[in-house]
Amino acid sequence: MLKQNADVVCLQEIKAQQEDLLDDLFSPEGYHRYFHCAHKKGYSGVAIYSRHEPKQVITGLGWPEADQEGRYIEINLGPVSIASLYMPSGTSGEERQQIKFHFLDRYATHLQKLKNASHEYIICGDWNIAHREIDLKNWRANQKNSGFLPEERAWMETLFHSGFVDAFRIVNQEPEQYTWWSNRGQAWAKNVGWRIDYQVITSGLKNSVKSVNIYKNQRFSDHAPLVIDYDLVL
């Protein structure tokens, strides 16, 4: 974070409570920090670090299923608002998949409100959906699995036809650009991955995207950081 001199860093699945984040390690110099922790300890949670003090901080989406699990936080930096989103996964079973579908329905309504707002948005997060066949290695074998279900892909397609843009694909249209790898079967070593982490932006920012990068020089978790540079004055 400090070496990159990043303006904003968004984290998902921090798996921590406020009292776990008091160490200086979690308070890098020059950054304002904001957390939305899950009620359940050791589960979910999102965070934002910003060099710029926000005009407003919005914690949560306004419905219990999302907010009790700490899935959303947003900062308003004036010309742009930036959010950290952790979409539910349905991989653990049908009950969680139905919770994910319910989240998608309610979040679609929220996104329409953002689209009609007076300024631009960058929504950084683990969306837990691979949009197209190019976005995961073994797409044929995963068509009935959570994260690549037809309903989920259709939801993403609707999103990207309703005024929102996949910032990464503005610059990079290449295959095998993944952000998540299973811990099984040497998936990382063989690059058998999924692209499920996105920065979704409002269309007014489309021409502001300068460069994109998936950082893989070090492995921090089963996800890799998605780094995008924008031509913005904050």
C-alpha cells in the first residue's frame, strides 16, 4: 500500500472485528481507515483505506442479510464514490445460493439508484461471479456451479448493459486473466483460475481508466489484488 502510494485500497473478507484491528499494522501512516465487520466473528467483513478524507462514509446496504455479514462500505470523495463489496458465495449449498440470489435482486435495485446519482462510482470487490467463458479456465465443467450459473452470468450481463462498466476489460481483453485460484490441485501453479474480482464503474469514468494489473508477484491468499489506475483528481 505505502510502496504503491495508492489513493484508495479496498479489502474484502477481512474476517476481523474492530477490536482485532487496533495494532499499528492496520493503521498505515497517511491513511484514513473504515471497516464494516460481520456480526459473526472470523467471518466476512470489508474495509477501505483512503489517503483522502471522505465527505461521507456509508456503512451497509440497508437490509439485515447483507449488513449483519459486513458486506459493503462506501466513501464519498467528492467527484467519485468508492465502495468495497463482498458478494455472498453460494458454493456451500443451496441455502447460501438462494441467499446470493436474494442479494443480487436487492443489490440490482441499489445499483440503479447509484446510476442515477449526481456523481461517479467505483465499486471494488469480490463479486463471486465469473462473467463470461473467458473469465475462468474450466468454464464447461462449471456451468452448473455457483459463480458461473446462467442466472448469475445473466445478472452480470444486465449490469454491464445498464450503465456500468467492467473497468479491467476496457484495457485488457486477454484470456487467462484470473484473480482467484482454488487451494486444491495446484490451481495457482497451473493458472487454473477464475476472474471474480472486479472494479465496476459508472460509464462516466470509462475514459479515465489508464492501466490495469493483477498483482501475482506474491501470493497473499486465494485471491490476487486487482490494481487499476485512473486519471482522476480527488
